[in-house]
Amino acid sequence: MRSVDVHQHVWPEGLVRALERRSEPPRLRGSRLELPLEGPFELDLDTYLPERRLELLDRSGVDLAVVSPAPTCELERHDDLRDAYDEGMIEVVAAARGRFAAFAAGRCLPGFAGACVSAAAVLAGCDELQRQLEATGKVLFVHPGPPRGPAPEAAPAWWAAAVDYTAQMQAAYAAWLFRDAERFPRLRVLFAILAGGAPAQLERLRSRGVDTRTLLQPNVYFDTASYGSRALELCLSTFGATQLVYGSDAPVIDPGPTRAAVLDLGQGVADLVCRENPARLLEPLS
């Protein structure tokens, strides 16, 4: 059974060229990525190349990476970028010979394991996409999008990732539970970054009269990206060992600490998180 990382990012060459051609953000100017809401920042494009991702898989002992577009780059709003990503990833996956699978940019397309959408898209409602994914046995991957609210004056560089992104994911998870779960009972849903720390919110929901036993959906999975032992143990004690899957968010962050935390859970749990649970999540690919 393969070891799987369900959350990595690769930029196919076509996407890079499309970003370079744009006159307005989101666009690339050399190594500077300019985004409409988050502004410009330096990007090491080399780390996003397929060959760098394959090298990391070999170093980490991972057999398969499921790669996705980053909704934080606002591909959802620009068809030229979505097309460039999806067309490029078909070629990247084929060339990787079984080392990559991919989520499409917000669409249910042949050749992809599912679709990656922003938390805001789930919050607003994406019924037609969810129907298509459920009917074809594919996965809905919910990922943070661009910041939804202004940061305080002189906020540190980590503000959006640590505060805004997690709030987005909590809202998307709540919207899924209370609006979508009953309507799409067979759709497998993967929430990035533990759904923004969703396990910690169930007790607060219970304090407001919610029967939290009704919230334990077996078709919902949580990826581990950016979290360590304390958060992972809380997730395991809340949802059990069958709904946690290993995701690294490479190359955005260093995958080492989270992978070490997963391995520290013990071989049996690590095998579930890295192998057995991803196999169930991605069953059509197995």
C-alpha cells in the first residue's frame, strides 16, 4: 500500500507562462508573485517544479503526492489561469508515471482525482460541482483562499496564514456540516489544515446545544498540514484514526515537522494516516 501526501503544490509550465502574460494581478514578474489581496511577495519558483517535488518524495519516503492549485493565488476567478493549470497538470501527472495525482482547479474533469476549491466557495455554495464529484466518485478538496478580512495595522507576515486561513476553514467546515452533508452523503470531502482546527470547535458547538454525535461524518477527512503532535492527538481523540490523512503543503512550508509528528504517533497510526486512509479517500485511483 502506497505512502501518500494528499496536499502538495506543483506549478506546471503553462501556469507560470500564463501568470507572466497577465497585465493585472494575479501575475508573475520575475520571482515576484503579485496577488490582488495579499500583494506582492518573493517566490522560489524552482521549488514548485515537478522535478523538485519528485526529489522531495524520494527524500521523504512518499510514493504518491496529490497536487492541487492554491486557491490563495485566486485561480478560481480567472479562467485563463484555471485552464493553464488543468491542461498543464494532465501532462505533469502523465510524465510522473504514478508519482503524482492531481485535483483540478474548481472543476470536475476527467483524469483528475477531484477538485480543489477555496473555503469561500464552499461557504457560498457549490452544489453543482458537489453533485458532479459525488456522481463520479471524486474528492472535494477544500483549501484556504485569499484573505477574507483586513489584517490589523502592522500585522506580522504570518497573520493571513495563521488567523485568516484557519477562520475560513472553520466556516467552510461548519457550512458543510449544517447545509451540505445530508444532501451529499456519498461525497468524500477533504479539508486542508485540519479544517482550521475543527476538532477544537466541537465542544463549543455542544455548549450551544448541538448534538455533536451527528457531526461525525465518515466521508470527511482532515489533512495534517502545518500541525504537530498536540493538534493531531486532539483530532484523533475527536474523530478517531480513520479520518486523518497526511498532507504536507509542500513546498509552501517545510513538511518535516508535521511528518515527524505523524510518525511519532506510532507505526500503526502512521500507517493509517499515510497509507490506509488516503487509499480509501482516493479509492478510484487505487
